[in-house]
Amino acid sequence: MTAPVKEKTTFKPTHYQQLVNGQWEDARSGKRFTRTSPFDGSPVATYPDSGVADAEAAIVAARHAFDATSWPTRPAAERAGILLRAAKLLRDSADEFTDSIAREVGKPMWMSDREAPAAAAGFESAARLAVEAHGDAITQQTPTALGLTIKEPIGVVGVITPWNYPLILVARKVGTALAAGCTVVCKPSHYSSGAALLMARVLAEAGLPAGALNVVTSSEDEGALVGQYISFSDKVDMVTFTGSTDSGKAVMRAAANNVKRVALELGGKSPNVIFADADLEAAAEGAIAGVFNNSGQICQAGSRLLVQKGVKDEVVQRVVRLMGALTLGDPLDPKTKLGPLVNERQLKRVERYLSEGKKEANLVVGGGRPTDHALANGHFIEPTLFDEVDPASSIAREEIFGPVLSVIEFDSAADAVRIGNDTIFGLAAAVWTKNIDTAINVAKGLRAGSLWVNCYHGAGISGQPFGGYKQSGLGR
Ligand code: NAD
């Protein structure tokens, strides 16, 4: 039995408030902004358009909660208990999160559904870290002295996030910061602020004290200013940022103001490398999941498919056949495999790369907007495959962040490693082969923060470090 398509006529846009020092409130300016559906342009939610005055109030609240309340010095088990209660509440209210994410991001139900359980698992893992973290005793070096290291919370942490995983990314950062005894000022993306506010409500219900987590919501223009303000502030001790490489550089520059710690999770152009001896059907399925899930709007998307000479045409045929099953549609319809892109700007960006690709490579399938009238009001792009892509061309080197796959042929393992590493990014990679020597050597040669063998996106393994080489980020 499939779940019914949500009834749109009864839907009313949600009217949100921001959370500052335990109070749900409007922006100090009184201004609001509206998020519209990427599927049909209808209003989905309205938010306070918070500016720097709101950000300052949130920072002051977080500073006070860290410097003058018991939050950072409470027994770790108490902080863990709050996170575990919040994890249960997240699971219990998963449908509300799914609905908000599907409507705001355009992410189909089968993917939106995964966010609340994954965020809950993140809280549970943070709760374990809270009670297990410990320092060391240095006992052997002199007969009379004993050295101790202790783990301490860093202080106030700024959390700045993008829209593509609006709950998981926020929960992972906020959960670990709170587990350590830090306090938080969070600024989610203006395209998907609902999930962060719903998560804040859940944490408050679970017993999180006022000021430990503050969430401000801002429109696109105010958002960059508020992000800069948090990154610059003397009162903030660390900023953890996920987003584009350009914004990450701006965060890093601002953070130099008080030499605050910075964690950056940025863009990617990840190689998915298929050798001739691989299970080609499994590799083709991996290529599909690698680049088309969430319509390609995944930082780790395997957007470059490197295929060994001799099997390239066969792999392209298999991938094209599987692409036929990628049904575009309403994100709220359980049958939909791919939803729209998140916004007009992203649509224009992908269209620009499609027209460059048509000049630079051989377009095999897709390459434009779908002709189906039912999709006319959404930011849809057909799943697209370019073959015979020049490794030096823009569609081979730049992050498109859309459902576009660039196929590049290679000769040898050394060739694959050279082409695979030839971008400014180093976020993820995969290798498909039955030869263990090839797997290990190519995996070691590729400069990627996450590397998979005979799968893409990690086959469900969680708890591994996450981050990137080169301009894909800083920190794990
Ligand atoms: P973005 O950089 O435009 O925005 C991300 C966040 O930063 C938003 O909250 C935004 O308001 C804020 N921001 C924008 N300009 C800022 C500035 N100058 N200073 C401080 N904050 C600023 O990114 P996006 O379009 O929301 O997300 C897509 C990008 O995110 C892609 O490049 C993708 O690869 C990347 N991403 C990376 C990861 C990862 O873990 N490596 C995960 C998801 C997304």
C-alpha cells in the first residue's frame, strides 16, 4: 500500500517565530519573508527576517548561557539525557519534519523521510560522546609530577547551514556542540528554515534550558549579513559552516577577527571511478544514486563518472536505461523519484552548465526542462548525461549541484587518479573493481575525505569522520 498524496487544498503556510533566549519572537525590525514551494510557487511558510540586531541578541543569550548558567558544567549524563529525549521526540514527530522538508526543499518523500531518523541517530551518538569523552593522565615521565589533560567545551558555537539537508546538517552540528556543553547560535538557510525551528522546539520540550540554543531566520540578503556577523563576533568562539566554497572562504576571513575556530564543509566535484573488471550493473546503479539523488543537490554527488576504456559505452548504456526510471514529480507524491531544484537561482545555474555542456561534450540524454505541463511551474531539470567530456571543461571541473552526470574515459589506474584529483575539490570518491590491489591503490591515490569501494554514499555506514581535502573543507 502506498501513502496517499498530501491534500494541497487544506494546506496553510506555517507562520514561524525565531528562538532567542528561550523566547519565541518576531524579528526586531518586524519584517518577515515568505518561502515558496519549488514545485508550484505557492507559499509554504513565513519567517521573521532577522537582522544583525537579532543575531546580536542571540549571541548575547548564548554567551550568557555559557558564562553564567550551569549548562557547561552540568553532569554530562544530564546533557545526554536531554539529547536522548529529543531523539525520541524527533522520531515521534518525524512526519512533521518530512512534510516541512518536502515542501520547502522539494526533496521527494522517500528522501525527506530519512532526515528525522538520521537526526535522531545523530543526537543519540552525540549523547554517547557526552558521557564517554574523557581526558588523559600522563603518569610515567617523572617520579614526582602528574600531567592531566581534560576535555572542555569551546564556548559559544555559531552554526550556519545550507538548505539541502535542512535537518540532518543542523542536528549533527547542534547535537555535538550541546553534548560538549557549548551553547549555540544557529542560522539555517532561508530556503529551508522550518526544520531547524522544529528541531529547536523538540529540544526545548526535551528540557534544554533557555539560551543554550538560539535560532535566527533571515532572508537571502539578511542571511549573508547575519552569517558574516556571527562569523566575525568576538563573543563567538567557534563557527561550524556548511555551504558553498565561496561563502566558506568569507566565513573563514571573518573568523580571523578573533581567531575563532572554524569547521568548514564545502563543495565538491566527486569522481566515481569504474574499472572494466567491476560488476557493471551494480556500478551503473551506484552512478545513478551517486549523482541523481536529491536531483544532484548533494555535496558528495558523484558528478564525474570516470569509466575505463573498453567498457565505457556499455556503462553509458546501462546508466541511460536506469535513468528512464527516474520519475520527476510532486515531492509530496510517494511515487516521485526526483523533485524540482530548490530555487530559480539554482535552475538558472544548472541551465547555464547545460548550455556549456552542449558545446563541450556529447549530450546523450536530458539537457533541458521537461515538457510535461504538470511540471511547468516547478524548477525542474531532466536528468542529464554528457559523454566524451573533456576533463578540462567546466562541466568536468565545476560544481553544478544539479542532476547532471559527466562521463570521462580513462586508460589506466594512474590515469584515473590523475583525472580524479584534477579539480579544486576533494570531498568524496568511489572506486568500482573486483581487484583488491586496484581498489586500495586508487583509493589511496584519490584525495577525498570520504572514499567508497563498490558502493556510493557509503552503503548505510554511519559514524565515520566527514570532511574534505583541498577547497572542500577544513576539519572532520
Ligand atoms: P551558501 O553558501 O549559499 O549558503 C549556506 C549558508 O551560508 C546559508 O545559511 C547562507 O545564508 C549563509 N551565507 C551565505 N553567504 C554567507 C557569507 N558571506 N558569510 C556567512 N554566511 C553566509 O550555500 P547553499 O546554496 O545554501 O548550499 C549549497 C552548497 O553547500 C553547495 O556548494 C554544496 O556542495 C555545499 N554543501 C556542502 C556540504 C558538505 O558537507 N561538504 C553539505 C551540504 C552542502
